[in-house]
Amino acid sequence: LCPFYGVGIGGDIARLLGIRTMFEVQHYSFCDGWINCWREVDEDGVETPSIFRTYKEALDALQEFLDDELMEYNMGNIDSMYELDEFRIMEIDHA
């Protein structure tokens, strides 16, 4: 489970724009291995995987997520944090 929503562009939008090479942030889970668990939610509530146009956009989103985690941890709102080594950024061919 990844509580991260609203960053990047949805797969359907990228397809419409004709963008083929994209990047995604993947999280390692014991059950499924490396997966993209970040989602975009459109105005109708439909979820699509979050993807990014550049490696830097994906890296910036990951860093923002980890910064937010650290802030929540320091405020006592969460008991533990994700670690950077639980994530990777992968180039994908988005046909």
C-alpha cells in the first residue's frame, strides 16, 4: 500500500499526448516485488498509475514524498517511515 496520490500524469493522458518513454516510481513489496503503486485519480474517481515525463520529475516526486514522510514522523503522526532503498525509478515504454 502506498499512500501517494496526485503527482505525475496518468497513463491515459500520456497515451493521448503520444509520449512513449516515461518513468515510474516503483516500490518493493514482499508479495509482488517491484510495482508502481502510485496513482492518479481523475475527476470521475478513476485511478491510473502515476508516470512521469522525465527521470528528474520522478526523482523530485519521490524526494517530496520522503520529505513529507520525515515531517509526519517527526510530528509523531506515523510510527515508521519508508526508506529510500524501498523505491526505484524505472524507465518504461509507454505505448
